[in-house]
Amino acid sequence: MGLGTDVIIIGAGPAGAAAAAYLAARGFSVDVFERAHFPRFSIGESLLPQSMRFLEDAGLLDNVIAGGFQSKDGAVFRRGDEEQSLDFHEKSALGPSTTFQVRRDLFDEILIKGAMEKGARVHFGDSVVAFAPGEDGVLMRVCDERGTTREISARFALDASGFGRVLARLLKLDRPSKFPIRKAVFCHVKDNIKDTTFDRNKILISIHPTNSAIWYWLIPLADGLSSIGVVGPEADLVAAGADPQMQLSQLIAQASRMHQVLADAEQIRPAATITGYAATVDKLYGPGFALLGNAAEFLDPVFSSGVTIALRSAILAGDMLVRKFKGENVDWLLEYEKPLQVGIDTFRAYVETWYDTSLQEIIFSQPQRATDIKRMIISVLAGYAWDTTNPFVREPRRHLASVRELVHV
């Protein structure tokens, strides 16, 4: 038997780092096992204001503020010549109205270093190859880069492995997502944007001029960089070119505003792809373990919900473990899975209505002034997807359908 600890965390991304910081700051022994070495590239650069509260709960907000990241206060949606700018300051929910657009290699490293400063031990280059759950403790086998294996025991385990989905694979928890298979093609550029009307404090989301199933992101980062990408059905993207680079170039050329502002851009990373990224599981917890963030479910990148859901899950699970280790009875279904699912289901409704175009129609039909409906929709897009005082959170599909009907009256 190897190392014994209070909590094993698989993965050192935002969910793992936040959970590690939260628990270590409260005096528990935490060991994080991460397959990669940091810093490492990742997409998912656009945060939501709600995540600022979760970073504060984890004791990591000051670390992020000191990182010098690009500020973000909203989103601009573009469809042909139509443009709708949504300002997070106009949301109905209480809480922060601004956030950041981050290089994930730097952001993730800042978070895990913050967790280490609070006492978490982090083991880079270790892959989890076996896991035995149990109500009285768990046992995990890890393999380092030399091929040496060792066993780790803990009172509890949190899987924050993101798209690696370690426990979902090992314990056969995966189930098919109901979302169609979509593909994302992306890269980073030195954007050289000279257009003074372009707002670097907002993500630009553009819709393909003839195929509403295809959309684009342009996320301005600090130091004159931007993350750019296109998402759509795999067949549609493959039809645009023989390889990812050609697909990205050909499709961006068809998005007039994005193509215009990126006229002088210099690509600094080769185009990369992710296909079939949507995923889900049978359950979010089991004997001695819980799944966090993308290790449990990933919906779609369109509303930048991934990091916010990851951080929310980390704080919820961290609080559950603090109470459990103090001897309290905790109910992972009622106090973790169901509360977390409120926000996931809200974002799911918004993703579904985006792709059936009803939310696209709603967004472009909104008046420039901030109506009550607009404020409530902006709140969800700002990440306040757990605010059940908002009817667009309590019953998102019904209220979005009602607004869609009004649009077509």
C-alpha cells in the first residue's frame, strides 16, 4: 500500500485545482494526479462572470486577477450584417458582471500553483490506470512516465480529469450524449486587429451566412493574441477542406466580420480539432468518489459554460467533503448531483435552442435597450444558471419558447 491521503483528485485543470485549494485550505491532505506537465495548451479560454464567485470560494480569485488576463464584459453575436451586443452589466442577477478571457496554459497553471500554496500535493506525469471504489475508502493505481506503478489509498476521490474522463472509463459510467456529433477546429493567432470599433472585452460569436449549424468564435486574449475557432457538424466542416488548416481558413473567409478584423492576423499555433466532444454519464457519484466538471458532462463550447460548471462542481463537492469528514451525513444525490444539474440543464436548454435556431432568433430580435426579458437571458449567458429566481433558469425551455413565439408574432 502506498501513499494514504484524505482526498485523491484526478486532474489538475480548473475543477481539480479549485477542489484541491478549497480542501487544502481547510486542513485536509490532498493529492492531485495529473497526466500532463504544466503549462500545457487547452481551449476553453472564455470565462463567465459567475465563475468569479466560485474562484473566490476556492481562495484563488486574487491569483487570477494578478495574472493580467484580458477583461471580458459580454458577447457580440454576428449574423451577416446583423449584430447584437450583450453587456453582462445588464444582467438581472446579483454578482460580478465582468470576468476574463484567458490563455488556458497560464490560467490553469496559476490555479494549480495556488492550490499548491495552500498545501495540496501535485504529482505531474502520473496516469491513473486502475481504481477501486468503496464507502470506507478508495484505492487507485497510478503509472508514471517510466512505467512504474504504485497504489494510492484515500478516504475519497474526485475525478477532475476533463475530457480524459478517467473514472467514467474505468468504471464504465459513460453513456451516449443526446447531442449530434459536432467538430471544432481552432488555433491561436497574433491578431493584429486595428479596427477601433472591435471590442476586445467581448467574445465575438458569428453564425455562418448560409448554414446556421456552423458558428465561429473569436476570443481576444492579452498581449495581442486571440483564440479563433469554428464549430459545426463534422460532415460540413470536412466538406470545407481536406485538412483542419484548410477547413479553418475556408470557413473563416465566409464569416465577413471575423474575416475583416483578422485580415492581418498571423497564426502562431497549427490548427487542431476535437470531434464528438459532447459527453455524459450514468451518475455523478458513487462509493467513495464524485465526478467534477467535464469528467462528468460536457455540453458544447457555444456559451463558454465548461469552466463555470467545473468550478461550481468543485466547490459543491469540496463543501460536501468538509462536512462528511466532520462526521455529518451527506446526501450526494440531493446536495450535489441535483443542485449541479440545475445549471447543467439550464445550459443544455440554451445549447439545444441555439442549434435549433430559436435562441439565435431571440438574440437578434432583442432591442438595444435592456428589457426584463433581455436582462434575464443575459444573466444565464453570464453564467448565473443556478439562480432559480430567474424564470429562464427555473423553466428555460418554456420561457424561451414563449419569447420565440413573441418574436414571430
